[in-house]
Amino acid sequence: MTITPSTPLRIGVDVGGTNTDAVVLDLTPGVEKPVIATHKAPTTADITTGIQRAIGACLERSSVDRSLIQAVAIGTTSFVNSLIERDASKLQRVAVLRLCGPFSRLCPPFASFPYELRNVLEGPCFFAKGGLQVDGSEIEKVDPLEIRGIAAEMRRLDVQTIAVSSCYAPIDLDIKQEELVRDILQSELPGVRITISKDVANIGLLQRENAAILNAALLAFAEKTVAAFLVSIAALGLTSPVFLTSNDGTLMTCQQAARLPIRTFSSGPTNSMRGANFLAGLVAGKKRTRETALVIDVGGTTTEIGVLLPTGFPRQAGAFHSLCGVPLNFSMPHVYSIGLGGGSRVRTDARGRVTVGPDSVGYRITDEALCFGGSTGTATDIAVATGRAEGVGNTSLVTLLNPTAVIAAEQRIRHMIELAIDSMKTSSSDIPVYLVGGGAILVPDELKGVSEVVRFPHYDAANAVGAACAQISGVVDTVEDTTTVSVADAQKAVEKRAIERAITQGADPDHTVVVESEVIPIAYATDKCRFYVKAAGEWRGRARDVPDEPKAADRVKPTWDTTTEVAPIPAANGKRQLPTEDPEVTAYDIRSYRPTIVNKEWFLSEVDLEWIAAGCYILGTGGGGNPQTTYLEIRELVRAGANVRVIDIDSVTDDDHIVPGANIGAPEVGLERLGGPDPSEGVYDVLKLTGHSSAGALAAVEIGGGNGMVQMITGASNHMNLPVVDGDFMGRAYPTGWQSTLHVFDESEKGELVLPVVLTSGDGTTMHVTKVKDEKDIDRFLRAGCIEMGTAGNIQCRPLSKANTRRMLIRNTVSQAWRLGRAVALAKKQSNIGRIGQILVDAVGGSKAGRVLFAGKIVEVGRRLHKGHSYGEVVIQALAAEDEEDEDEEAPREKFEGVLKIPFKNENLLAEHTVNGNSRIIAGVPDLISIIDAQNGVALGTPEYKYGLRVLVLGITGAPQWTSTQRGLDLGSLTAFGYDEPYVPLGEYVQPLSVIEEFA
């Protein structure tokens, strides 16, 4: 090997929990042996000693001139481990300043954090003027005097670390509200550490703010750790620049890593996949083309599977994920983990079945495994016994294993891997598998659904190789106006910006390309699209400490009033006393729980709210929006001492009136503009318009999705202090406003039971619709007004008499949601998710009221956006017998065959079952068709349908308000959606049992 001063040599390091791996890599294109040397050293408590030992051994083995090392790239889990361990010595308390104007205050910072983590991290929280709408206009301008007043309070409280978040910050390219606030705070509080949310994550205010909080909490520790890395590398006589690897498989300078440590959280799995991509070209001289492949990293306890895209980068996780119980949305690889590793215990149960894992002997494998002279059967012993682990342990020590048990264990291991592979594939086509990790000997040479199983040289150093070959990236996540340009042209412009950003950060201009580009239409906004683009290229050999925004010297320095005296502004959470630990909930707790009923009024607890939210999503039949944010908002009200009550319609006096209401708008906007101010304005307006001085209760227009709970906010004791009726006017979710029983029972067909209706924006704009010539115009006008209000608003309908409400109300649907959510929670705690279908059927009233229509795997999803609605179809295929999970022989699951097709328009419309070429519709609206994730019992909305998910389809018979009259069928059955199919009842309607009646 000839090494010259121009040879691009890199050192890659991966710091794992047990070992620290290092590699010296020659990145010369076409070089025959790019891996010059590798070494594995034990990870040390101070981390840096282990890094020095691993790199030092590699340098000694390779004998390369240290001055020729171009760069050192380190992958580390140090920062994420500090968070997982709740290590208060490495985490700082964080103050949060949210720029949101009148919006988003119902769901404050830290609302979605577990108590245990809040206890470590939560500092004072503030709301301030600012934030953007979806079109880029300002909700309100930032008030510098207000920010200075907040800074004065932070100074009084000795705040050291701050997270700043703003509505729609990722699209704020011109106004730069977060940057202005950061400048003001730094001027008022010299030395304070600040993270702004747009630097950390993408669209989704709550999740992005959470990520900013976690990042800010680690800033002080990150500065010390990165400094220690630099000292450690210098001590080895290396003068090359030092990088850290990020979640998306690209390089960060030390300055960037110290500023954004959160971007390193998933560098381990990413480096594994990037390393596999690099090593794929080294297999026995075989030239590999760019292809989608699965990377299987087998360790001692777990196996992690990721998807490597033809770009050479891992497939990213869904828009939202969680870490330590905190919802997040920053870039992370999509990794599926199973409890299978080299140390997994192998047993034979009382029924003679062989089981593998999930428990493991872990790092004790060399002492406990049979092949090493121990007494515990492990997966490694099976690999040795089958001859796949040449050179591992002592073969003679496993010769006495029962051959039948060995075969059964091997089949079980194969089955576990094949199921995991199928869950990660994006199509039914066979694709290759790349093996890395020390436990790769467990994986059979042939697997179902796999075109080939590839084992690499240096497979056990793949993580370090991935660090060494990491590239530089540039990411742009933005919402653009497509009024005057085509979507394609707008996408090209955003892609150009991403490439320019990568080049600015140090990528080679001649070899930087777009590796990910996605266009996401925004519902109800025909001239707006969200674009997510990532570009990447090889580092060009020069370190560039360039942040994601222009340097301070390159942008116009804003000015503000610095002389006017300001008074400290108190924190919004200053008086809150929260628990320090999260309660452990057992199956016994769930079974013995009794809701609080006082004088026939149901006072909702946190437990009730959690179950109702889960049930509302099931009743949403794919639509209605995820109720999670609404649940958090109401839970915060309850935690602050507010009462939220539910009553039966019979408890309303004959003279009282009930006001139906709901939110309207795009779910995407709801991710940024969270719950607004006091929502009572619309109720007071509609009461005034109709000559009523007060209302007796509120009611949900639809129970499905988030709208099943929004009236609980309005009725809370700190707002209108009104109970919510146990029922709604849909019994589900429907895509349009005229598909409610308020219209079914309106003989005028002009919306007289709905009008007047009031639409409020939450920031001062109100729209009244008092008269229309056709009932369907109401929905059109409200949606048009909603778009002008930022594509989100609240509607309140005409107050109804008790008599009219009783006639139209689908009763006890809040109770029904509660029972569905309780059933899911109990099934999880009892490890009974395998029977979740029958459990949910029991929860809705038994086999007359509902049934499991189908179970299988999603094999195809198509969707498009048209006039604000999401149209599409999901195809579910029955599982073959060998694909089924092990089941309880005492309660076997129903078997299905063929495929089930479910078209949707926001919500699922019908279920068409095909077997052996024969098709028939087995369910259709107004009956409910809900798709449930079979792995956890949670409902799936249409945006969450994706290939490979194992699901079951739950059917529930629709309410008689829809099915007993021709008008109900005209508005709510398949004919309303253009299908020439008569309604055939799924079963018999069973009115949900009232929680109030049962527990009063």
C-alpha cells in the first residue's frame, strides 16, 4: 500500500456501552483495501481513555504517518445516555420562552414530559407575543420590551440555560423571530446558553420545543465532553480536525456538536448502516449497485434492523417519535429492535415449545454460555451447534444438545428475524440483507423475503467504519407558496437551497447531491406545500464551523429599545407544584379503578382523559385527527385544579339548551398552532345571536378524533364551567360538516338546526353564518373562512333544546370511548394484545354490535389530497400461517384469508374482502371501520397507514339515527360518497353503556 500526503485517511471511532471501536480508513476512490486497521477496546468511564486506547492501537498496527490523518470522526452515545439515566450532574434545568401570541397556551412547555424528567429539567416557562401563521405572516410581532421583562425575571431566578420556540419557526426565513429573541436575551443575560427550536427540529411545535429543551439541558455537558475529545485526540499527536457523527449519518464539527448535542443521539445505529453501505462494496470483489437493503446489527442482547436506502443513508423514522417518554420530531433513523442477541437464553417451556429470549446473559456470555463452559443455553450455542459459528467457543461442549431442540431453536430464531424483516420492508419485493455486529453468526444464510444475506469483512467494526466515511449534509424543512410557481419548480428551488447549505458547511461542491426530497401538501391550503429536502456530499478536507444560519457578521444586526425600564414578568408555571415521580400503573389498578361520579356528574381524571383520547381515535375510523394534543391540553387544566364534567342528557333540565361545537381546519396546522386562548367566545356569540342568556351543557359534534374532546376545554371550570353531554351528533368522524345528525333531522335541508353557526379564529376574528340556500354551503363557507384564519378555527352551532338533542344525539359515546381506551390499557398491562380484537368487540357491546372484520399486514397504500380531503386506499393481506406470531392455544385467534381493501376520504368508507377472485363488501359507512395496530392496540389514522404494519380491522354497527331513515342513509351511507351500494348492516346496534349509570 502506498500512502502519500494526498491520501484521504480518516479515523473513525464508535463509543459503545461495552466497547469502543476504532478504524483507520483509506477513502481513495477504488482503493483495493480501504480498511487499513481496526481495534476494539473496552469503553472506559471517562470515555476519552477508551478512545485513546482504540485509536492508539489502530495507529500502531497501521504504522501510518499521523500527520497524514485527514480527520477523526467520533460516534458517541454519551449525550443520550445522560438523558436516559436522568443524570442530574450532566443535565441543566431549562427555562422555556415560547413565541405564540394568544395561541398554544393550553399546552405549555413540558406538558408531554414524564414527571420524573420534568423534575430534573423543568425551569420557568414564559409565553410571549410572536409566532407565524402557516402562510408565513406574523401572528404577532415580537415585543422587545416584553422579552426584556422576561429576561429580568430570568436574571432574578438565576437562569443559566434557555430554550426559545416559536410557531412555525422552521419557515421563518426572513423575519427571524427566534433569532431576534436570542439576541435580546444574550444582551440582557451575558453568558446564558440558548437553543432556538428551528436549529434543532422540524414542523411540529410541541415536539420541536421538546427537542430544543433536551438540547439546551445538555449544552454545558456537551461543551466539556467535546473539549475532552479534542484534548484526547491531541494527546495522540494528531493535528487533524475532529468531527462528531450525527443522527442522519453526516459529520458535525465540534463547535456544532457542542451547540447541538441532540443531533448525536442516534449516531450509533446510523453509523452501523452507513458502515454497512461502505463495506458492501468490499464483498469478494463483487460490484454492488445502489439498492435498498436491510441492515441487521446483532448484538449480545438485541437485534436492530434498519433500512438502507439507495442513497446510502438510512431511512428516517416517522415524523414523530419519542425518547425517554418525550415526543420528538428531529431526524433519527427508523430502527426496529427485537430481543434477540448472542446471549439470548434458549429454553423449552412446559408445552415443549422452544423459546429464544428476550432475556439475555449479555456481557457474561463467555462465562455462562454452554460453548464457553457455562451452564446456560444461548442463541450462540445454537449457532455453534449448527456449524455457523466457526471459531467460536468449544464445539464439543454443545454436541449433547437435543438435535430436535436445536432445529426448533434455529427455526424460532429464523422466524423472529423474518417477522422483524417483514415489519421493516417497504414493499413485498425481496431485498438483500447486510449483516453487521458480533452476533451476525445467528442469522441464517437464507431468509424468506430476502434476495441474499451478505456478510462483510470487518463486519464487527461497521459502526466505526460508518463514522469514518460520514459526509456533510444540508437540510431544509419549509412551507412554500405555490401560487405563482409549480410545485415541481418550488421543490427544485428548495433542493438548491439544501445543496448550497451543505456546501457552505464544507461539502465538496462537485459531489454534493440531494439524498432526500419530499413534498407534503397541506390540507385546505391549495397554494401551500411543505418541502423537506436533504443534500449531502463528501467533506472536502477543510473544517468549516458554519451554523445553519448566516454568521452574525453577515446579517443585519437588529436594534431594539434597550433603555426603557422594564419590570420582571412572572413565569407561567411559577406556582405549580408537580409530583417528582410517575405512578406505576398495574393491571390491578386498571381493573379496580372507579371514575368519580357525584350527583350524576362524572368528574374526569387524568386516567379518564387518557382512555377517552385512545377511544376517540378508534371511533375516528382513520380520521378526526390524533387527539393527543387535545388530551394534553385538558390534562393540564385538570392538573391545575380545573373540573371537567360529563353528564347524561337526561340530567339537563327541560329549559336548558345544549351547544354543539368542534374544531375545524388542517391537522398540519394543529401541529404548530396548539390550543388557543379561552374558547368560550364562540359559545357566548351563538347564545347572543339566538337570544339565550346561558347554556345548560355543551356537546361534541363528532366523537371521532380530537373533536371528541374539544368541548371539554370550553366547559372546564376555569372557562365556562359547563358539563359536556355524554354523546355526539355523528357517533364517529365524518369528512364534512353536513354529515351529522343535526342535518339528518333537519327537514328544511337548509341547516336550520345548525344555524346560526359561529367560527372564531382564537386571535380576534369571528365569522357568523346565519342563512344559506343549501345545507352543504355551510361547510364550504366555514372552510373558506377557516383558511383565512390561518387554516384552523373553532365552530359553535345553534343551541338545541333538550328535546331536540335527545332526538338527534347518539348517546353515551364518551362512555364508549372510555371503555375502548380502558380495554386497550388493560390488554397492554396484561400482555394480552394478541387478543385485542375480541377485547375491543366486547368493549363495544359484544358480537352483535361489532366484530373483527380482518387481520393481516398492510401491503399497499395510496393517497392524494383533493379539495382539502385526503383520499386513498389501503390494502391489507392476510398472513400466511408461518407468518403468524405464536398464540395462546387456550384462546386462538380467528384466521383470515385473501385481502381487504379499504378506500378512505379522511375516514375509512368501506371494507371489500376478496378471496380466490371473489369480492364482496363486508362493511360500509355509516358502520364504523377502524384499523388498529395489532402490535399495541392503538388506532391508526389514515396518515399513519404504511407498508408492513400488522393490523386488525374492527367493525362497529352504526347508530340508528343514521340507519333507520332514508335521509340518514342519503347523507351518511356509501351513496353519499358516490358508491352505488345499498347499506347492509354489519350487526345490531347496541347503545353504549353509560359510565355514569354504571358507577354512580
